[in-house]
Amino acid sequence: MASDVIAIMTSLSAVMREETARLQGRERVLDLAELAAAKARLVGALEEKLARLGRQEPGWAGRMDDETRETFAQALGELRAASMVNAALLERQIELSADLMSAISAEAKRLTGNRAYAYGATGNLARTDLTTPISLNGEF
């Protein structure tokens, strides 16, 4: 029972470490789709296993022997460390991607002059910037 959870946590830590290393190596994010899918499957399996153990064998964690408890604690610590580094790197990647898309969109608006003017109810003239569609590699 605990050995299954430990095995899943160890696998999940390894996947996160590999994903982190590949992201730090500036690998294309599209090439990491398999790792992201494996990570999602492992998280689902871990959640399912923990929920099942909690439902079918309440108090299972308290019944672990000392060796298993230590192995479990080590696996949990490794998972926590791997997930913190992975999450920080992914958050930074997302921020950079959002900044890049904002810059591209702003430049496209500037170049295309994609603006509209509308009269308000009080007769004021208001300018609005319309969204310019951005295409990367033929996909919007």
C-alpha cells in the first residue's frame, strides 16, 4: 500500500526533475508535451491512490513500520523539492510567454494602426485599440 504511493511519488519527482532540466536547457516547450502528460497522469494516480487508501484503510500512514515511514518521508521530501523548483521555473516561463505575447500584440497594433474611434453619449471622441490577431507558425 505505502510502497505504491512511494513508487508514484518517486516517479513523479523524476519526471519533474527531467522537465526542469530540459526547460533550463532551453528546450522547446512543445517538445515537453510528453513529460507534461506523464506528470498529469502521475498526479492523478497519486491522488487516486491516496484517496483510495484513505477511504479503504483509514489510518494507513500510522501503521507504517519505521523503515517504510523513513522511505515515505524521503520520497515526500524529494517530491516537495522537485515540485517547488519545477513550479517556479514553469511560472517564470509562463510570465515570459505572456510578456512576449503582449509585446508582439502591442507591436502588431502599432504597425497595423488597428484602432477605432467612437463618439460617446456626451459627444466625446474615444479611441479604442482593437485586438490584432497574432499567428505563430500558422496557428492563432
